[in-house]
Amino acid sequence: MDNAAQLSLISLLLLAAIYDVSSNRIPNYCVLAIVVLGISSQILKHGFTGFTGSIGGLFLGLVCFLPFYIKKGMGAGDVKLMAAVGSFFGAKLTLLAVAYTLIFGGLFAVILVLIKGNARSMLTRYFLMSKVIYASGKLIYFPPGSNEPSEIRFAYATAIAAGTFTVLYQHYAIDIDALLQLASG
């Protein structure tokens, strides 16, 4: 991936993350721009093989995050954004980006729980459920309160951006100086 493609991907991911933080939405134009640039850059570099690899990465990113959307663990924009990132990377690096994204998402969630959440309330609820299971042998679910960590939402585009940046850094040896020169004209 050349520097211009890297800079485009980084810029669009930052835009998506900023938009997600401010409005809890990821604009479709960001996702579409990433897909178009991802597929085009792969075609320019590798021809038809690049196209098929790009489409494969797109579908893999989609399939990896779709279960989270179905279970209401993340929004459709997050799924589409991960699929768009896959269009830049192809299948192998998309799996790595998904893994890093999930790691960063978990870290960000723990930080949010520590900052905003009422972890004690959540632990008390789980303790009560365990106590009921032990005493009665029945699984009874107690829904979370509004102040529990499970109700805290965060902009997952930040985790997708962090996971993607990690893959770019590791596998493309991002030359920060070259990107800054390209960005400044």
C-alpha cells in the first residue's frame, strides 16, 4: 500500500472516529470512500487479484463483526466500517485488524467502566444471579440497571481506527515523516 493510500485510509478513519465520538454515528460517505479507495488501490497495485483480495477482505470484515450487530453489541456503522477497512487489506490482514480492533475495544471498554461505570453494581448483580443458581439450580437473569457498565456505549470507530493503525504500522512500516510531507503538500 503506497503512502497516498495509507494517508487516505488514516484520514477517513480519523474522520469516522471523530464523527462517531460526537454523534454516535459513522457517516456512510466515509465508509463508501474507504471502500472505493481500498478497492481502487488494490486494483492499481495488483490488478484482478487485488480486486478479488479486496472484495474478500471486505466480506471478511463484514462477517467478523456481523454477529456483534445481530446481538446488538455494536451498530451497523461499526460493521460497515470494519468491512471497508477489509477492502484495503485483503483477508489475512483483515483478520489481524479485526483481532487488534477487538483488543482495543476491550481495553477502551475497561477504561470506560473504570471512569464512568458502576462496576460494584454489576458485580453485585452477577453475585445475586450466582446465588440464585446455587440455591435453586435455576438460571434467573437480572437485567442491568441504567448505571451499570453494560449500558455504557462508546464510539467503536475509535477501536477500529486503533486496530487498523496497528496493522498499518506493523505490516506497512508507516513512514510518519513521508505521510506528513504528503499531507502538507
